[in-house]
Amino acid sequence: MTEKLFLTDVKTLRDRARKHIEHGAVTEGYRADRATVIRLLNEALATEIVCVLRYRRHHFMATGINAESVAQEFLLHAIEEQAHADQIAQRIVQLGGEPNLSPDGLLTRSHSEYVEGGSLLEMIKEDLVAERVAIDSYREMIGYLGNDDSTTRRMLEGILAMEEEHANDLVSLLEKFGS
Ligand SMILES: [Fe+2]
Ligand SMILES: [Fe+2]
């Protein structure tokens, strides 16, 4: 029974839940700094959107003997980055914020860059660089959140795992077509 000492008693839990019901999922027990989390998530959202745009551009511009399979890979990544953007936008709303989808300042908010790339090889390299940027920034956010917002942290961990897969895919493409 000693572990019970660490838990809030039922009456307090019930009373607290009735206060500020307009905050929805954000309860008094939310430990992270909400404004900071929303700002970080908006930066991640911008990063994902820039990645969608870059991958789509690369998808349509991929030419050459190896273009078809690479173009398909670019499209798949574009679709997956869009799904990340949607997950992040939804979480921002859940936290009481607003997703910033304005094209104004998109590149400034984004961590990754939008590089068109002249050749297929350059495109693959630029996408790999962008994935590596995303991997490091997600890792930092995850570390920052710790146990203060485990829902956001778990979402970001899922996205991070996929960015690592993307980077791995691109390295394989480089090895296949790069030399
Ligand atoms: Fe992504
Ligand atoms: Fe990615």
C-alpha cells in the first residue's frame, strides 16, 4: 500500500478535473511549459511541411536512368512527412494552441532547408541532410520533454523512428546509384 502515498486522492482528482474544463486534455497535472511545447511543435510542423514540398518537387523532377524507383521513394516520403505534419497539428490543437500553416516565414520556422537540387544525386543528398537535421531536432525535443508531456514525447519518438528509416532509405539509394 505504500505506493498509494504518491498518488493524489480521488476527491482531489475529481475536484481538479471539474476546474477549467474548457482546457480539455490539458489538466492541472500537465507539467510541461505549454507555450514552449506549442512553439516547438510549430517549428516541427514547419519542418515537415518544407520536407513535403521538397520531396514532392524531387518526385516530379527526378529524371535519368534510375529515376523511376527513386521518384517513387520521394513520393512515399512526401506522403509520410505530410502524415507527420497532420499528427503534429492535431497535437498542437489538443494542447490549446493553433497550428501555424502560414506560408509567411515557413522557411524561417523550419529546421530543414528547401534545396531543389540539380541532379538526382544532389536531390538524394539534400533529402538525406534534411532527414539528419530532423533526426537531431526531434531527439532534442524528446529530451526536453522528458516525463513532462509523455503523449507529445511518444508521438515525437514515433516520428523520429520514421525519420531514421527515411535517412536509411536515402543512404541505400546513395549506395545504389551514387557512385
Ligand atoms: Fe517527418
Ligand atoms: Fe523524413
